Amino acid sequence: MAVLVTGGAGYIGSHTVVFLKEQAEEVILLDHLQTGHRQAVRGDAFYEGDLRDGDLLDRIFTEHDIDAVVHFAAHSLVGESAADPLKYYENNLYGTLCLLRKMIRHDVNRIVFSSTAAVYGEPERLPIREMDPTRPTNPYGETKRAIEKMLHWCEQAHGVQSVSLRYFNAAGAWPGGEMGEDHDPETHLIPLVLQTALGERKEIAIFGDDYPTRDGTCIRDYIHVIDLAQAHALALDRLRRGEGSGVYNLGNGEGFSVREVINAARKVTGREIPIRVTPRRPGDPAVLVASSDKARSELGWQPKYPRLEEMIDHAWNWHRSHPKGYGSRRGEWGISR
Ligand code: UDP
């Protein structure tokens, strides 16, 4: 039996592929490499292409004995989604629709779906729980929520079982720095802070210091990418045991402010990291912190790297050995933990 990982050359996808390989899974990758990296491709077979390419999906499902799909492939920039919503409806929502059609046609009825905390929008209470209202405030979160609903109806009609994992702020890298985060443009806090520590950027902008939080900067729930990978493996186990569909938050339940992240990075790197306070970024809630009790109790999920400094340390190993991301070095691989 093999697992198809869509978006397997992206940040979270590539770490999950390696994690699944360590669990002796046969892993088939599909990625159109628009945001993923060829150098991040691992696994047993790789298909370069798009979810909307029906002939390609027919080929993949015919050539391999696939019993489950782990579905990462998506655009994921909140700001871009607000500027170009149809790009997100086209790639994320319609792409998933095409994938589901082919899964149903080839009798593949298990899917682990990469969802997001962005489905909640501005939270009514903290920590956020899965049953809390979902009111996305941007097209990215809206398309992810629409896919969760599409999965629900495909279960009713076709028996497709799904686990949707709502990630909070993914962070960190493979501990030795062999694999990590490489976005173009980079918009995420921790990589930007570490690129500043490296001197690749002049300063880190703090988007607002007048929020109603302990130091005025936004609080987020950072979660190590390997702990996310672990959750996907556990979700697959759940589906294979026939325990049914579910929706789970993945976070640490503890939030850190932007200033706390920068201070932790100063400690880990021993570098100064200049800052500049700028106006708020539109659409940023003051605090986003998850309750992941459900994932712990139902999936048996136990984060291995819950400490912020450890996440930053692993990310630092990646950034300083790859200051230009995957473009820095090629053909290097060796996994150690
Ligand atoms: N942030 C910041 N400066 C940056 C990038 C991000 O102050 O250059 C803040 C952002 O406002 C948010 C937090 O850092 O409060 C995490 O942002 P990121 O884009 O990493 O993740 P998000 O929470 O938007 O998914």
C-alpha cells in the first residue's frame, strides 16, 4: 500500500514525506513545483504536475496501489489570497475537487487534509477549540473551510473518510538543518527574523506594538513542523483503523509574542537582530492560541518539540547552512535527529 502526498515538495509536505518514510511507508509525491522545491523531493516516486490534470491523476492511481492521500497542495499566502481570490478558489478549492473526483473513481477513500487556523478568523474565546465558530476573514481561510465542508459531503455521498488538521503557526526545520522553510516571497516571522540575524535583511519589522497583549505585540501558537508531520502519520493510522473522520487543531496551547520570538532568536543565534516597529498588518488578530486536547486524546498526538527555542534552533541550523534556501546547496542529504 502506498500513500499519495500532494504538495510533497513544500515546507510541511517535505518534512511529512521524510517522517512517513521513516515509518516504512511507500510514499508517492505529486507537486507542480510552483512553490515547492525539487531539492526537497524525497519518497519513492515523484510526479511533477497539477491536481487538475485528470490524466496524470488517473496514471498515478493506476500505477501505484494507493490507499490514502495526504493533501497539502495549495497556495497559502493570506495577503495574496485577498488580492487574487480566484487564484485560491481555482487552485485550492477546484484542485481539491478534481483530486476527490479521481479518488472516488479509483476507490481511494481516505484523505488527510492540510487545513488552517485561518478558518476561525477572529476568535471569540481562547484557546480556540474545534467546535468554535468558523468565520474566515480572507479567501485563503475561506477556501480551506470550503474544502472541509466538501469533504464532509463526500463522506455522506461516497464514504470518503477524512481528517482535517488545522495548523496554527508551523515553525522549525529538520533538526540538523538538512531541510527547512524556503518561501519566495518569505512572509513568516521566524524565517524573517533568522534572515535578519544572518544579515540577509537589515531589520525585522514588528507589525504593531499596540495590541492588547502583555507586550503589545501579536501572540501566536508556534508548532514544530516535525510535530505536524507526526500528526499526519497518526491521522493516517486513525483512518486505516476505521475510526472515522475528524477535525483537529494542531498547536502547543501556548502563545508567544512577536517580541518574545525575536528575543528567543537573539538568544539562540547570539546575534543582535535590529527591529523596527511599523503599523499593524491588516487582518492580524491580537492572539491566536489553540487547544489541541482533541488531537492528543483522539489521535494520541504528543508534540516532541514544544519549546520555542528548540524550534528556532532547528530553523537556525537550516538558515545558516542554507542562507539562500534550497538554492544554496544541491544534492546534500543526510538525516539526523
Ligand atoms: N510578523 C511581524 N513581522 C513580520 C512578519 C510577521 O511582526 O515581518 C507578525 C505577524 O503580524 C503575526 C506574527 O508575526 O502576528 C506571525 O506572523 P506569520 O506571518 O509568521 O504567521 P501568521 O500568524 O500570519 O500565520
